[in-house]
Amino acid sequence: MSTLFVTHPACEHHQTGRGHPERPQRLTAVHRAVESAGLLDHVTPIEAPEVDRDLLETIHAKPYISTIENLARGGGGWLDADTAVSVGSPAAAVRAAGGAQRAAEAVCGAQSRRAFVAVRPPGHHALPDRGMGFCLFNNAAVAAAAARRAGRERVMIVDWDVHHGNGTQAIFWRDPSVLFVSMHQEYWYPGTGEVEEVGEGPGEGTTVNIPLPAGTGDGGYMDVFTEIVLPLFSAFRPDAVVVSAGYDAHESDPLGGMVLTAAGFGRLALVLDDAAQKTGTPLVAVLEGGYDLPALGASVVATLDALTGRVLPAEALPADAPPETSAMAIRGRLRAVRRVALTHWRI
């Protein structure tokens, strides 16, 4: 089955102002990179519909949704110092969330088993009652909710954006049916995502945070997958996987301090997709951050190369991979995460 590529031109109508890093040109760069790489022959393009309002309201409070609509009708405004709402933002946001919903429904049905959702604004910082960090609606959470509504009992969300997905964590904090795993730069925006944040009540243990030191790159991230993400996949046995695919951990990104390469992102997608394929688990990747345009385009292409099967597994790191921070520092963080996770999982 062909990998789905879900997008919509309305997502470029979310205007954030001159100089803002989360800009319409991000999506333009993704589309151009995908076309230039010849990937349009390997994917099935789908136009993102508007999200079902009742599904969106299981993620976000009605008054908050109304706030965005009212701000737009009044000519636009700001939810916080970073998060803009323009006249075109509601149309963009409902298509972004709708694209995530459509992708999840498609892969959980018979249409495909893989999908990449190229939309904006991003979503993983969006809380149930408040947008922040460039995010309006939580697209990854909508995808997970759509998978649950389609009959999938256990959904795993893997967030590799450089920033902690605090909104996704908050939404599923007490939900045992969704395992949220975030790897992110420690001591970075938004200041959440400590190892000890594990969920609460029936959801205790289904939040796993992996804060990593600045300077972590391809090798360190692969260690995260080998030692934590893939063992959690085996232990949780998800019926669907959602990837919060942010690319601001790239070495060139202005908003992060990590040194991942585009090839490194491709390897992460490859090993996760391999685990999913072996178990017949559908997978949806939803675009989050990534603010250096060439790096963003190259990283999305590398991810799609993996999801479409255009590349074979590669064990070696890229020859030009930049030097990483101390391997001892990275392994120390992983030992701390495993100590906490082992109280809830056999990994």
C-alpha cells in the first residue's frame, strides 16, 4: 500500500508576522523538497478535510476553540508572546487537525498503513484550554483520539521534537490507553518533561520523558530508540503509532541545540516503522517543529524515504555526522529514564 501524504493549502494561510520562525514558508519548503526528491511518485496525496468538531472537542475545551475563532473574526491577535492567531488561522488549524484525523482513520482502516501529515500550525504544545509555543490545536492528540475512535485500544505517541510536548502530555496525563514518549532537549522550552513526570492515576507510567543534553545527535538518539523506545513498543504493544515529527533537533535549526542530521531522522523513522511493520501496526507521522528550511525539507524527505521503503536499513552513522556531546552524559540520562520506566514496564 502507498504511504499517504496529507496536506492542505489553507495551512499556509496561518500568518504569524514578519520574522516569526513558524512561517508559511516552512510548508512550502516541505512540498518543494518532496517534489524535488521524486517522492510524489511514491506517495498518495490526500487533501486534509476539516476536523470533526466533536472529535476536536474531546481534546480542547469549547471556550478555547471559540477564543481562536473570535480572535480571527476580530482581525487576529496573540495567545501569548509566541503564538499568533490571524484571520486565516482557524481555517488552517481545522485542516491541520483534520489532516491528522484523516490520516489516522485511513491507516486504521484499509486505505494504507503509513501516513505523513504535512500541516501547520504545529500542535504538541497546545493544552486542552490554551494554545502556546506556536501551537493552536494538538494535531497529534487528535490523531490518537481518532485512532481510539476507530477501535484501536492502545496508541503510542513518539515525540522527537527538540521541545517537550507538554500539551500532549497534559491531554493524556491520566489516560492508560495512550503511551506518550518524548525525547527532548533538557532545560529547554517549555520547561517541562522531567524524568519523574510519569502520568497520574490510571495513567501513571504511560508518560515517559527522556530529557537529553544539548549536543545529542544521531548516535545518542539511536541509543534512545534501542534502549527505551523500542523496548516500550514491545511492552505496550500499541495498536497504532503517532509520531510528533518535529525537526528542530537538526544541527542547523536555530531553535534547538541538538546535532541530529536529516539521515539521522530517517534512521529513527526507519527503525520505528520496522517495529510497526513487523507487528502490523499502522503509523502516522504529523509535522511539528523545524525552522531551518533546507534542513526541514531534507529531514521530511529522509522520513518519507523510510516510510515509503525507498531506503534500506543502514546500521552505520552518516560519514559526515557532526560530533556529539559526551556519550557518558547521554548514557547517564538513559540510565535515569530506565530506572523510572522499570517501575512500570518490563524493558
